[in-house]
Amino acid sequence: ALIDVINSLPAISRDDIELLEESQIGRVCMHLLKHKHEVKKNKLMLRKILERWNRAILNRPADFSGMDDEARMGRAMAASSERTRRRDSNSNEWMAAHKSAAKLRPGEEGFIMRARLPP
């Protein structure tokens, strides 16, 4: 019943964001969403509510139908290149740490007696 009432609330404006943060109803919704005995139907509704609130808080559009194909592709490529860049930087850090550790011998400070696997 509470979830239906929250779901029926009108869209959040910039002024309502402060009230939403002060009420801490988002915290209650997250707790219900993560609760192991909560019904799946309620979890889906809570996820939609939280996504709608996050989009309002972060100023992200909820409807991409007005976006042309070129803009949509550019947005997808930017997100993809960011993930690739993050993955490559993690790999480079691992390689640098692995090479420096490979020069150490047993008994030396910093030597790790186990196999090192990439992240």
C-alpha cells in the first residue's frame, strides 16, 4: 500500500529534491528493495521509483525517444570508451605492479608468496 502511494506521487521538481533528501524516504525504499523477504512485484516497483528519483536528482532524461540516432550513438560510444579506458588503466596498473614484484626474490621485503592474477 505504501509503495503504491509513493508510486502515485507526481514527478519531482528541482524544489522537491531537498524535501526528498530530508524525508529520507529514499533510504526506506532502498531498505525495502534489498530486503530478502520483499515480494518481487514490490521490488520492481521500488526499482522504478528509485530510478525515476535518481534521474530527477542527476538531471538525466528518462525518455530518449526525442533523441536522434546520431546523438544516441554518440552517447553510447562515449560510455563505451569510458569503460574501455577504465579497464585499460586497471590493466596497466596491474602490469606495472606485477613487473616490479617479479624482480623480488623470496625473503626480500615486498615479495608475495602467491600467484598474481590480473583483475
